[in-house]
Amino acid sequence: MTAPLTVTHLARQFRLSRTTLLYYDRIGVLRPSARSRAGYRLYSPADVERLREICRLRRAGVSMRAIERVLGSPRTLEAVLRERLDDLRTEIEALRGQQRFILGVLRTDAIHAEVGVMNKQRWSALLRSAGFTESDMRRWHGDFERNAPEDHQRFLEFLCIPDDEIAAIRARARLSRPGAPGRLTPPAQSRGRSGSSASRPP
């Protein structure tokens, strides 16, 4: 039978502070199963597994309140993780917005390369290397705008394009003619043609 662990030994095993375990005890998410004659907390193997689950959820950024829900009813795990995923999407979008603002102010290719983001120039160069001409790209944006305007907006924001330029790209896209249904690549006869400079809108 595995001997119970004291708070010090349990903290050391999980690389946590004693203060953290005492906090978990105080809020009720991890209470020791027993105490020694001297009054020291003793944690059973079941307590250890419970702490392992708590640490796993904390690594995902799940709040202690949500962790209490999961521990009280394991069936809520999927719902809690979906909520966390939604929170992460919101946080990422907010961070991307801040990044776009800063990059828009700096407006230098060197900074974009340093940050390591996919920007308009890199995306345009990637499409040209795949054989897209300027006409192909305009049709691509037109189809994107007609079929999924909100996704098109988010994609252009992802490329860190300033808001005024995004508005211009979308306006041109709405005026373009529809491309061939279901076509994801440029026609064979257009591949290999040279496009104009990568500084133009994607």
C-alpha cells in the first residue's frame, strides 16, 4: 500500500509551493484525506490523482471555479474546455488586433520579419510562387468576399493589413467577376506568368 504524502512531499512531487496546496485545501478543491497525530496533512493516492487532474486543467488555463465544476461532475469537462477554447479565441483576436495596430504604426517589412508574422507581401509572394497571377488573386478575393465576407475580413486582419487598405481590398473584391466554381488554383495556362511587384495588395 502506498504511504500517504505530506504537503511538503506532495508539493515537491508536482513542483508546486506549499502555499498553493494550502490554498487548494482552503477553497476545497483538494483536501487531504487524513491527518497525522501531530495534525499534519496526509494525502492519499486518490488525492494525488485529483491534484494531477487539477494541474492538467490549470495548464490549459482553466479557472479554479471551472475546475471545481469538473471535479464535481466529470461530465462537464468537455463543456468547460469548450468555454476555455472560446475564451482563448477572444484573447487571441484581441492580441492580434493589438499586434496589427503596432505593425500598422511601424509599417516596416523588417519589423514584420522580426515578429515572424504572415503579412501581405509574404502572402502575395506565396501565391505567385504557386502560379497565381494578379487576375487570379483578384478573382480569389472576389470569391472569398462573396462567399464568406466576415471570414475574408478576418483573413485580411490576420495579414496585418491596415483597416483603410482592407476596406479598399474588399471594395475591389465586391466589384470583381466570379471565378470558376470550385477552382482553388489558377488555370494551367496562367501558371508561370510573371506577376507585378509584391508590394501590391494581396
